Amino acid sequence: MLIQFIGLGYIGLPTAAVVAQKGISVHGVDINPHVVETINQGKIHIIEPGLEAVVKESVANGFFTASTIPELADVHLIVVPTPFKGVYEPDISFVEAATRNVLPLLKEGDTYIIESTSPVGTTEKMAALIFRERPELENKIFIAYCPERVLPGNVLHELIQNDRVIGGLNEASTEKAKEFYSTFVEGKLYGTNSRTAEMCKLTENSSRDVQIAFANELSLICDKAGINVWELVALANKHPRVNILQPGAGVGGHCIAVDPWFLVSDYPRESKLITTAREVNNYKSFWCAEKIRNVMLEFELKHGRKPLTAFMGLAFKPNIDDLRESPAKYIAQKVMQSEQNNFLVVEPNIKEHSVFKLSDYQDAYNRADIIVFLVSHDEFKTLQYRDDKVILDFAGVFKK
Ligand code: SAJ
């Protein structure tokens, strides 16, 4: 049996490596020759704890090969990005290009699965495309949608342990896709149709976005009301049926800040709450930048000199080294661009950065007049609260 992954990015690569680790032959395809070359050397081009060791082992054992060209295989997985085109309209052209790429290789009995986050109806569209070009395959191949739900930073564990939702074009397709996932998933496999599975992925991330927006809105209210939002959330969560998430500097990463727009784009009239949540979460980052500027100005008026301001954390969430779509990075950049002030930038999870000169977190904490906590990294929690500093804690480092 040969499993083929089209797309060797943040999801495709770890999934391919985990399948290969099970002793199943895997062929990975990526349009980027550098990615292919890196993987064939047993190395990786993305950030994920523990992944390089698994890739190295699978490549060395001969179970995992990578190339820019697809091959004949038994299961074909489409794991490519679905970015935006224009204003928040999902762009499924990568899914379509990947499908066209494997189309000539499909044969009777093959399974074709889309994992890419996709608007509702994408799997049906791709099935129509396949059968238009290869009508002889109608009812002869299996087609399904199965979204990934792994948490960046914990991908290797979650790929195996998480339950999965598998939506086939028909029942036979659901069963065939389940058969494939059961080779490496230890969580439960839930069967449904492709539209529900597509919607399920968008629902999961929209649900988290809406919940974070509620926490962020509370933080804005509490700021005006002079209430510590962290204490408030902890107390409210003592209620047996209340579970509020944590406010922060905004919502980042590639998924939660993106996927809700897929629903808004296709169902604009119905997606009122989802749209507002997106706006609240984006506004929170803007609000943080404004707040920093005001505090710097107050300092200057009070002390007759410009403050030294330290930005603590650049990653898109705690304890990772991933700066993609990071609200912390956005805020630091926005303030630094507009102010002729002195700044220190701290990100303990990375050694160096092409734009920011990075400082040690303890040194920055000791030297700066204004401390801005943008991410709640564990290192920061070891610092003692100091009354002689102006502390803007957007991340809840000092919760009390
Ligand atoms: N955040 C808060 N407050 C919270 C929780 C998170 O402000 O209480 C912020 C984080 O700081 C970060 C953003 O939200 O900026 C997103 O972080 P996250 O940990 O919620 O999620 P991701 O983007 O790392 O991964 C999400 C996960 N989805 C859900 O939890 C529903 C993951 O399971 C998905 O697989 C992933 O999106 C994806 O690929 O879609």
C-alpha cells in the first residue's frame, strides 16, 4: 500500500511522517524543490517539536520519500493551504491544482481525501471535477473529507490521539477513509457526510474565536471599570456551567483568525456573531497598541524623558517559537514604527530575528521603564512583580 500526501507543510509533513513511522510506505509531494530536498535529507523546514526525529527515522528506514512529482498510489491526501483571495474569500485554487495533479494517476479502488480547511461543498466540487475528467472512475473510487484538528506545538501527540470526523461522499467512501485513518489514529473516528465534516472544521475554530472574543470584550470593559479581568474570569469560572477563555493581545496563528471568514464569506447574512467576534479579536490588538502609545506619552509627560519600553513575547501564543500571524509581533511593529522611542524586544523561544534585535528577558525586565507583556510565556511567570515599573499585562502573566 502506498499513501501519497500532496502538500508537505504544517499538517501534511507531520501526518506523512507519522504514517511512515507505522511502517507504511509514504510518498510526499510538494511544489517547492527546497522542501523536497530538505525532507529527503531527513530534515524539516517547519517548526514543530519532535518532528525532525520522526522524519529522519522514516526517511532513513525508506518508508518516506519526497518529490515534486506525484506517483501512482492507493490513498491520495490533499493537504495544501486554502488562503484568502480578495477580502476574506477562501481560495480553493491550491486544492484544485493538487487535485488536477493527481487526477491522471487515479485508478479504480483508490481513496482521495481532502484535509485542507475548505468551504462547505468543496469535496463535492472536487468530485465533480474528477468525474468530469475521468468519467470511467464514477463509483469506482472513494472520496472523503477529513479535517485535521491538531494544536501547533503538540502535533505529534494530537495526530494520533485526537478523535477525527470523516465525511465521505457516500457511506462506502466514509468507511474506506476510516480504514486509512485507523492505521495511525488511536482516537475515535466519527463518520458523516462531506459537507458536515467541512462545516465541522469551520465550526470548531469559529467557536473558539467567538469564545476568545467574549474574553477580549470583557477585558475592554474591565479596563474601563477598573476591574482585574483575570481575577474576574477565574471567579466567574467557579460557576459550574461557566467556562470563559483567557483574554490576550488578540488572536493569531493560521487557523482561528482565518477559518471563521470562510463561513462569513459564504453565509454573510447568517454569520453575524462570527463576524463580530472576528472584529472584536482584531480590534483587541489595535487597542493594545493604542494603550501602549498612551502609556508611553504619560510617562514622558511625567518624567520629562522618553521611556525605555520592553515588548515581552512575539510568538502567536505562549511557549512556542512560531511568529506567524502573531498579534504580539503586529503590536510591537505598529508601536515601534510610529514612535521615536527606545525599545527592547524579547522572545525567549527564538535566538535571533531578521527584523528585531532580541534582548534577554530578565535583562529587559530590569532595564525597561515600561514592561508590555504580549505573550504569557512560562519564563515571564518566574519574574517578580515590581511596583517601580509601569506594567501593561495584556497576556495575564501576573494574573493577580
Ligand atoms: N488565545 C487567546 N485566549 C485563549 C486561547 C487562545 O487569546 O484563551 C489566542 C492564542 O494566544 C492565539 C490564538 O488564540 O493567538 C489561537 O491559539 P489556539 O491555541 O486557540 O489555537 P491554534 O491556532 O494554535 O490551533 C487551533 C486549534 N483549534 C481549536 O482549538 C478549536 C487546533 O485544534 C486546530 O487544529 C488549529 O487551530 C487548526 O489548524 O485549525
